Amino acid sequence: MKRFLRASPILLLLISLSAFADSFTLLLAPGSPEGGNFEFISRQPGISVFLVGTVPESFYSNSLIAPGSTLGGTSEVFVDGGAIKINGVSYDNLGLDIGSLFVSSFTFPTNGKDFTVPVSASFSVDELIVGVGNIHLNGTASGKVTFKFNSNVGLYSPSTIFLTTVPEPSTLGLLGIGLTGILALARKKLKLIQ
């Protein structure tokens, strides 16, 4: 029984290592004629991705938004830069590719007040690594976005949409159990030394 109790913190630590799971971050800023209003960041075991691109102004622009308007749907993303790291090897010679972005739809209220709305988004692209080949990248993230009402003109101001993944509560629980086991074992050893 003592062996099991000694080994259990190590077992719990190993189980909790999976808490460092995939993470995705999507950033969508209001579009402008200069472009460059989209970022995709992905971290997974063995691969890290940072892509930048442009979503057309017709999808999300700097223009003020009328109450009752709907935002969201599917759009192309013109991916024109970034870097990909696979198993420690970095690639920054990426091709110009077209990806697909889906943002959950919502309607702006007509009550003339600021509002916050939950939003989820998915992105996918077959990215060309020049001289190597294509790699399929995708991810989904969610969060909340706040839009401010401009009472001077009676319209909403566009806001930067920043969405990211959050670990599941059970994953955080496993991480907590593993760390608690390690602390308990360390405390017990300190008591034995004293």
C-alpha cells in the first residue's frame, strides 16, 4: 500500500501532463483598405502556427454598424504571411493561400446600448510551405465581444474580435490533482527530514 501511495503522485503528474492540449487563437480586426486584419495562432504537440492575412472589407470593415444589422457567416481569408514550426523545424517561406473563416451570426440590438455577445469562429486553410508541400491547418475558438454604441450618430463602432480556446474543467482538475499530489509528497518528505 505504501508503494502505491508513493507512486500515485507521479501517476497523477503524468496524467495531468495532457492538460497542455491544443490551443487556438483567432483575432479579427475591422477591415481597412490596407488589409492585414486577421491572425491565427495554433499550438499543438509538435506544431506551432502563426498566420496573418486579410478578411475582405465586405465581411467586417471599419464602417459603423447600424442597429438591427447582422454580422457573421462565412468569408475567405487571404493568408499572406506567417510562420510554422513542426517538430522544432521552422518554416517561414509560406505561399499565398486562401482560407475559410466562419463566424457565428448575431444581430445588433436596436435599444441604443453597448452590448456583449458570445461568438465562436472556425478557420481552415491548406497552407503551402514552399519547397516542402501543403499542410492542412484548422481550429475553432470562442469568446465574447463587446460593441460600443455611438449615440452621436446612432450606430455601433466595430470592435476587434479576439477568441481563444480554454481548457476543459476536467483537464484543469487533472492538472490540479497532479500538482496537489506533488505538493503533498514534498510536504511529507520535509516532515520526515525535520
